[in-house]
Amino acid sequence: MRYIYLLLLLIPLKGMAQQSTESMDSILRDTFNIPFLQDIVEQYYYYYYDFPNNPSELIRFSKKIGEETSLQYYNADKVICKVTIPKLEYYKDNLDFQRKDTRSFEILLFDTLLAKCTDNYNFVSRPCEIGEYTRETCDVYKLFLSQLRKIPVFYDQENEPIIYPEYVSFIDDFKLKFSELKEKYLEKSCYRYHKACRIPLYTFYEYKAGVGLFLYCTQEKVDENQIYLKRLEEYLSSFCKEEQISRLIFFAPELYN
């Protein structure tokens, strides 16, 4: 079943624990051993819902990963910074990025496969696919939502994702305020629910600092006549200015019009 791949996402950067203990010398000697590359590609998609277009984008994101993985994976940051990134920079002109379609991506070096993402193996769920899952069983819908555990996704002033938002000081206050706004301005009777279980259907939003609040999948401006969305947009405006956030992606219960 196509949803089995979701189970593979329960442990992010799954190769780190093993590769971080490898001998640095053995890794350096092996041309085709670029530690954590598969994990980095998957994480790239997880935050951008797209694949890197060129080695420069991949290297930039790898540096971002290297800066922040020390929070959760002992020694992995050193391997990424001392081996992965230098190798990517050294071989960047020889890396071949292949896209068969929007759901298939490969990185090759001298015709040797280094990383691969496909729909039936390790592909990350996308917010705009939620319509497919709302028509599935309750368990499948719950599983889909659980795999979007990085939501909300925050992007800094350089439009780079904050990799581990749980370590950011503002995250708890953000979640609390978000809940307070829902409780104050929304009744649960306003929500649309999954037919098979009493779980709300969700809509994904994107707030862009200085621009406003949009439906993420269609990029339509939200209906500002809804008091909840109006107050939410006002809060996000002040929040992004205070915390220097350029944009964020999040979901909220879908409302009846």
C-alpha cells in the first residue's frame, strides 16, 4: 500500500547514529561515501516540499543541517562539516541531479547512485496532498497528520528553515497563543470533520511577513471577514516582526464558509 512509506519517516536523519561513529579516515578515502547525503536530501524536501535544483542549493542546506544537528545527534555535525560538505564542494561539478518527475529524484557521482527519493520508498508527504487522505480511513488520515510533525515550519530572514524549532525559545509561546485564538474565536461546530472519525479536517496556511496570510496550496488570500483569521493575521504580523521570521507554514482546522 502506498502509505507504508510514511512509516519510514518516524525517525528523521535515520542514518546519523550509525555513520557518526564511522572512522573519519575510511570515509575520506571512499569517494562515494558522502555521509548523511540521503538524509539531507530527504530533510531538504521535508522543509521545502521540493528537491534541490543544483549542488549550490544542496551545499547551502547541508551547511544549515551541519550547524543544527549537534542539538540531537552526537558527532554528526562534525562529520557533516568536515567530510560531507567538503566532498560536495569538491565534486560539485561532477554531481548529476536527475528528476524523472515531481516524485522521483536521484543524485549520481560518476554514474554511481548516491541518493534516491521515490514515491514508494522514502517520499515525504506534502500538505497539498491532504485531500487524498481525507477520503481514506481514519487511521490513514491520522498517520498522514503525524508525519507532518515539522508543521509549523518557520523560516528566518534568509528564508532558511529553522531545522529544530523545538529548541527555539518562542515556540511554546507561539503554540499557546495559537490555541488561545482558536478557543476564543472558534466554536468546534465551525470545523469540518473527517467522515470516519471525529477529527477535524485541516487547511494549510502560509503567512508571509509584510504580505499577509494565504491558503498555502492555492496562494489565495484568506477571507478577512472571518474574525478568527483576521485576529490570527494580526498576531502573526507582530510575531514575525518580533522574532525576525520571514514566513511560516502551519495548519488549522478547516472551517465552514
